[in-house]
Amino acid sequence: MMEQPKIAVVTGSNRGLGYAIARKLGHQQDIRVIITSRREAEGLAAKEQLVAEGIQADYHTLDVTDAQSIQQLANWLRQTYGKVDILVNNAGVNSSGHVEEASLLTAQMETVLSTFTTNVLAVIQLCQALIPFMKQQNYGRIVNVSTEMASLSLMSEDSYPIVPSYRISKVGLNAVTAILAKELQETNVLINAYSPGWLKTDMGGADAPFTAEEGAETALYLATLPDGGPQGKFFAEMRRFGMPVQLLW
Ligand SMILES: NC(=O)c1ccc[n+]([C@@H]2O[C@H](COP(=O)([O-])OP(=O)(O)OC[C@H]3O[C@@H](n4cnc5c(N)ncnc54)[C@H](OP(=O)(O)O)[C@@H]3O)[C@@H](O)[C@H]2O)c1
């Protein structure tokens, strides 16, 4: 009897890094990838592109900031597949477009809050909705897409832009990773965060040195960790070192 494929949900997978991660996961024979996006037409188009490549893909709408939308996705997963094995929390916003983000002293509270809502609160809600599936089946891999600009140890480096709302939000995402890892330590649900590096996407811009495909490599590694693999760690992008290397929190 054919084994059921693993079900992998990637948030914000209509474009950019999320699409590249979904594509990489989908190229694994034993993974069926679920494209999600807040705008249906864009997500469906992304799914069709993957299906045209021979990838097993499905689609469901998801606005990560909408609790009802998260619940609808969870219900649909339960009804359609009865499980979820992999969650990649990729959807994110960057506050760098706001001039006030050049300093924490001028940052607008609206921007701090909206960035936090998408990059942190949404991840907490998604984990609350989907980790129960993983605990039930005693298998799960969660990948949180962070950034090395959120490393507290590197916060005073001159090479990074200030962008306080974005960096504070990703520090929050790293904390979510560490707290959940502690809670999940007796289970086979592994949660880790990684920094994909500076990528040529709408967020990263054309001057970035790496492609979204290159940024997706470490996500594939963390999403397919063997049992007993790392738990609650923060990884650098693998291509820089040719192997998984941990970043300082
Ligand atoms: N690019 C880089 O250099 C870089 C570096 C480090 C970390 N990252 C992280 O990598 C992740 C992906 O970034 P990217 O470069 O691919 O950015 P991007 O090109 O701007 O794509 C962001 C994705 O997130 C989705 N998204 C935003 N808010 C959403 C919401 N409320 N509900 C559902 N989806 C939502 C977007 O959907 P829409 O199309 O609907 O807007 C889009 O699919 C982010 O978490 C980012 O912080 C990126």
C-alpha cells in the first residue's frame, strides 16, 4: 500500500521565498504541498505552476492575521487530509518602507503593532491551530522564517539597517520558537527558526545577492529533519557554510 504523503503548509507561498520553499518541498516525492495566500487568484496561479511541474500541490486561502481564516484552514486540513505534518511560517512584512523606521525614536506605534501582528501573533495562532494535529500523530516539523537581524547578539552590528519594527517582531518570532521548543521537547514535533539571508524578492529588492531558491535550501533541511533532529535552534542559511550552522540568539 502506498504511504500517504506528508502534508506541508507554507504561509505566504504565492510569491517570493514562500513560493520557492513550497516548490522545493513539493519536489520531494513524499510531500504534498499546500499553497496558501490571502488573495485566491494569486495562490491558485502559484499552485497551477507547481502542478504543471508535476508537483503534488493543493491550495487554500489564508490571511495569517485573520483568526477565522486560520481556523478555516485547520478545519479544511482536518476534513481533507486528517493531518498536517509540516508548517512553514514564511508570511511576513517588513517595515523598511517607512522613513520613521530609520530610528526606534521615530518608529510609529501603528507600524510596530502591524508588523508584530503579522510576524509574531499570526505565528502563535497558526501554531495553536495546527500543533494539536502534530502532537496527535507524534510527528511535526515547524520552520519559522526569521532573520539574522533579529539576533540580540548581533543587534549592535553596523552592517544592518535599524528597521526597529521588523527586527523587534523577528526577535518575538525567535522567542516563540524557543518557548514552543521547550513545550514540545518530549514530542517528535521539531520547531526551529532560520535566517534565509538577503534575497532577491519583492521584500529584499533587486540588489540582494541571493535568489529565493537559494534562501529556501535551509527551510527544506529543517522541514525534513529526521526524528531526534535539532529542536528550538536558530540557523544561518546553509549555503554560507555548506552545512547547518547555528546563529547566536
Ligand atoms: N527577502 C529577504 O531578504 C529576507 C531576509 C530575511 C528574512 N526574510 C523573511 O522571509 C519571509 C518571506 O519574505 P519574502 O522576501 O518572500 O517577502 P515578499 O516577497 O514580500 O513576500 C511576502 C509574502 O508574505 C505574504 N503575506 C504578508 N502578509 C500576509 C498575511 N497577512 N497573510 C498571508 N500572507 C501574507 C505575502 O502575501 P501577499 O502577496 O498577499 O502580500 C507574500 O506572499 C518573510 O518572513 C521575511 O521576513 C526575507
